[in-house]
Amino acid sequence: MANKLRLAKLISLCALILLPSKGLAESATPDTSWFEQLLQDLGASETVDVSQGIDWGVLPGPFVNPEMGLGLGIAAIGLYGADDWQTGDAISTLALKGFVSSNGSYGVGLENRSYLDGDQQRILADFWVSKEPKYYYGVGYQQGQNANNETLYDALSIKFTPRFAQQILPETYLIIGWDGQILSQQSFDGPMVPENTATQYSSAVVLGVEFDSRDFEPNPYSGRFVQVNYSQFSTAIGSDQNFSQLIGNWREYYQLSNQDVIATELYIQSLWGDVPWYRLAELGSDKRMRGYYQGQYRDKQYLSTQIEYRQHLRGRHGVVYWLGAGIIASSFDQLNEQPILPNFGIGYRFSFKSRVNVRLDMGFGRSVSGFYFHINEAF
């Protein structure tokens, strides 16, 4: 009941804040609503001006999700052009983020997407430092189904994933990068305690290939994205264990009208070798299988798919509807033997800057639900 009251209060707050806003194209006038004026002061704009460097916008706001509960986050969103940027080239993005939440979680992060030399090279980097108390249920579908397995764990996590992409064919890129994580200050309270609770290190070289014809990565209206990434975690480069990971991702975007879009995704994650518990594939997140508690279901093999209709209403406002499904298993050939977990939901979109959306999603699954407040589309 407390969660429902908390969610109702949050939705009411968001409604009071967001509904007074007017269309994107309106300029500040004496008749501009107080909230529209506030958005302009924070950097919200329909147009992007990179002539003076980075076009910044600052967005504070509440969030709530199944893992962290109710929280407060702030994001500074910067849009910029590379040194050789020309009109029509891809706009680079930089996001500085921070959050605190009611369950004691906190974190700061940086996400950068730089498009260079007419998008022939890309520099992509994510960096996060966070402490997020969560529940661990063990490994596999059956363990995740058992509520008696619920074990509270806490840890300090540092993640860094830089990548460089070089165009080798039209809209096709060769990827090389690194995937590193340090997990320290671990504590567990419950029956499911992993064997290794000391500080753990994972480090991998990442090689991949991508085909990317999306018109704008954070919020595509059209195009296709196909990714195959292979990661080799090795003790030779600082990892505690040797294991491998293969990720495949296929997305399609179909523009139905000026701002109405149908988006589809097929995602597969496969791991083999001596995989530590915290690196197993986790079903449920703010990007896919929304509504499921992230990590309740975890294993070496993960397959999910989703289709989403993104509908523009008027001005800054839009809605989305999605359907999806996912499966986890210990081996690839067991995927067709495990129960399929359904997923569906509805979301609200608020355009903060040109094609940079605030999203509020309500996702549902098998006897579960979750509410999310984030920046940019889920996929």
C-alpha cells in the first residue's frame, strides 16, 4: 500500500509540473507559462546551438523504479558538434548524471557519444560510480521464483566502458573497447550468499561490428541498428576470472508520420566460462523487460524482444505503448525449455530539448510491475 501511495503522489507531482507546458516552438513572451519559462532557463529548446561549444540543459527530477524505490536525480545534457562539425552532421551528446534514492542508493556517472569526421569515427564512453542495495535470488529461473531466496546485498560498483568505432563501410563500424568493473564493500543479508564476497575485478577487451543507420541515436525516428559484440574477460588484463560474453542486438525504426514511430528490438546475451554472479545476464531494466526487478532472474543465457509504438500528441507531449517477452536459461539449447516471461507497458514522453525526451514508463510482467523516470528512449 505504501508503494502505491508513493507512486500516486509521484504521478500527481509530475502531472502538476508537466501539463501546463506549451508547444515547442513558442518563444518566451509575457504570456508564456511559468513552467515554460523555467524550461527555457534550464536550457530546454527546440533548436540546438553548437556555435558556442556545448548547448547545455539541466534537468532535475524525481524517479522511481523497482530496484531503488523513490529517488531524486539530476542530469546535465549537453549537445555539441566536433571540431570539424558541419550542418547536417550527427550531433554529439554528453550527459552528466547523479542520483540518490530512498533505499540508500547513490551514484554519479558520465555518458558521452562523440561523432567525428562526418561520423566516420565515434568515441563512446560510459563511467559510473554507484552504491545500490539490491536483492539477490540466486542463479536461474527457479531460484528467481522463490521468494524465500531474497537476500539483500550492498556493494560499491565502479564501471568504465570506453569504445572506439571506425567506419569500414557505409553505416558500418568496427568496434574496439574495454569493459571494466570493480565491485567492493560487499555485504549480504539472507540465505543466498555467493562464494566470493571479497573485492572483485572484471576486465575485458571488447571487439564488435555495428551497422547503424539511425538518424539520431538517443531518439531515432528511422533507421536500423545491428550490433554484435564479443568480450573476452581475462586474468591477463586484470580480471579475477576467465570468461566470455557475446551480445547481439537488432533494432528497427519505422517512421509513420512526422513524429510517430514504431520501434522493435531483438536482444540476446550469451556467457560461458567461469562467470562471476554479478556479471551474469540480468532480466529486467529500464531498457528492456521493464517492470521486472533487475537481477531477480539471472543466468548465462538471455533472450528478449519488444515492440514499441511512440505516438506524438501535441507540443512537448507524447505517449508510448509496448509489448515484449524474455527468457533466461543456463545454456543456449535450454532457452526453448524455460517459461517465457511476458512484458507490456505504457509511458509518457516530455520533450526537454530537441529530440531529448524525459520518459515515464509503467511496465508490467508476470505478477510484477515497475515505474521508471529516465532520460532518452529505452532503445
